[in-house]
Amino acid sequence: MPAPIRKAVFPVAGLGTRFLPATKAVPKEMLTVVDRPIIQYVVDEAREAGIEHFIFITGRNKHVIADHFDVSFELEHTLRERGKQEALDLLEEIRLTPGKSSFTRQQEPLGLGHAVWCAREMVGNEPFAVLLPDVLVKSQRGCLGQMIDTYNKTGGNVIAVEEVPEDQTHNYGVVDVEGPGTDGVYGVRGMVEKPEPGTAPSNLIITGRYILQPKVFDYLANQETGAGGEIQLTDALLKLMDNQGMTGLAFKGRTYDCGSKIGFLSANVAYALDRADLADEYRAVLKDLLAG
């Protein structure tokens, strides 16, 4: 049995420029899908998968993310005085266990690879997960949980992949895989970032979930810049793949890219329609708007 995945890294230092002016003072990770911040869904996915230690790579003006998962004495005192037990229970559910979360700064926006490298001292010499907070995965069993199930069988490095139409592959990082997969599990032999139309090695794209061995920090330590002049995680993954191998899992679920306006709006619709307390009324509102 491979070493357990106990720690997860959440790179939350991004500027969120695609959502300005909303993100001028509010971190993009704190924008809400229905009634909870995007980051809450991603942390809940990690919790469901059994993650014990949550590592947030933050930047300037991101302190509210730590506040969100912390105790709010004044609010909780007021709720308690007013007998709002349901709200108190909700806050208790959100809170991270003391000593089980860490926050460190990525002081310059040097790329995703650099953000992951900033977690090296807290991760130590053990395998870990990386979850990009822009990506929500709506599924019966969380995406990371599915990945850990695969990792427990294969060990090594595991990345989440999903199919897209072939005419869209030029918008993503695409993996080259070894033959047809079995139960959605593929051997990965290459990766291409945004290939030219018609040249992609497959229609399987890299989604924002990773299980990585600590060897990746050795490659990231070189601080080599790639596309956009940034330290790219993909460049380190290619070296990791050559050294240790890599598995791709075509998980069961649907992703919503909340880093784009359309993806964010789509997530709000999908998650609202999945809520028993909102679905019927919201569906009627949508029907009225579309008839409009």
C-alpha cells in the first residue's frame, strides 16, 4: 500500500483579474456559488477524501480566506444569544481543526509551479494533493476521493483528466496516453500545453487536481521559467513523469471552470438546481427569464 495522502495544497494567491472589479477587494476564491465561497466547495472535497492538513498558498489581501475557516467569536456569540442554532452548526461545520491548516505567502505571482514549491516545508517528504480552487467538480463521490482510490492501487503520481470535444483541445493542456484506458485509468506518456488545432495527442485534458510525490519539489527548486515567463507546474510534471511515471484518471463528474465568467455562472445554476430548498422555485425563475 502506498503512503497515505494526508496533506493538500490550495494555491489561492491568484489576482482574479478576469473578475474585476468584483475581485479588487474580495479574493476570487471567496466569490459565492449559491451561498458558499468557491474555496469552501474545494476544501469540502478534500475533507471528504480524508485530507488531514490543509495548506493554503496565499497572497496580498487574502486574509479573509483564513478568517472564513476560523472562529468568529462576535458572530457566534450573537447567534448563540439569539438562539440561531442552525447557523451555529453551519459555522462549526465550516471551521478547520486547530493545527490542521497552514497559510504561507507566495510573495510574487511567479506561476503555479512556484506556488506549489512554496508549500515544500509544510508538505515535507510525503506524497500530497494539489487542488486548484478555480475548478469545481460536481460528482457523487468527490474527484479527489476517486483519485485517491486509484492512487491506492497504482501509487506514484495521479492527475485528473477529462474528455473534451476535439475542436476544443487547443484551449487546454492535453495528455498523451498509452492505449485505451481501463475503468478510466490511463498511463500518461506526455503532455502538451494548448496544442495547435488538429495536433492534440488525445482529447483528454488536464483538470485542476493532482496527487504528486515530493520529488516534484526537486524539479521546481530549479526555478526554471516556462510559458508566460512563469514557473510552470506542467514543466515539473513532465520531468516527474519521466522519472517516476504518471497515471491519468478520467473521473466521474462534471467540472465548472469558475475562473471564467461563463463557468462561474454555470456553476451557480447547476448547484442551485441541486438544492432541494431552491430547485423548484429557481427552475421556475429560469423558465420565466428564458421565455422573456
